[in-house]
Amino acid sequence: MKQKPPSIEVVREKIKELVGQDIKIKINKGRKKIETYFGQIKETYPQVFTLSVETAGQEQPKNISATYTDVLCGNVVINKKTPYC
């Protein structure tokens, strides 16, 4: 039996729980371009959320925004950062 995919409200609530925690995020940019970052979710808004991520070679973190739909569709994958990542 097929499972029902989560709704945007469920995704939004799970992301709100991760605010301020260390995460690992993978972003699918298309054409086999996948970027991986480590950082934190800074703020959530009704349609988007913002991330502060570490980038190689830069001292200051980079700010990225993504939509809850990106997470729902699988273009953005968020995992809690573990010590062995």
C-alpha cells in the first residue's frame, strides 16, 4: 500500500523544530549538481526558511533561502548533523 506523502504543514513544523540546531543540507541544483553544506536554520517564514551555512574558504557564513516545497519535492534534503559527518 502506498504511503501518503507529508503535507507542507508537517514539513514546516519539522523545520521549525530544527531552528538553531546544527544540520547538514544537500541542495539539488539540477544537471547532476548537488551542493552539500553544514550550518543552521536561522528563521522560518510562511513560505520560506533561511539558512546560515559554512562555505570553504570564507570566514563569514553564507545565507541561503529555500522553500518548504523544495523539501517536500526532494530538491533540498536536511539531516541533523552528527559527530561523524
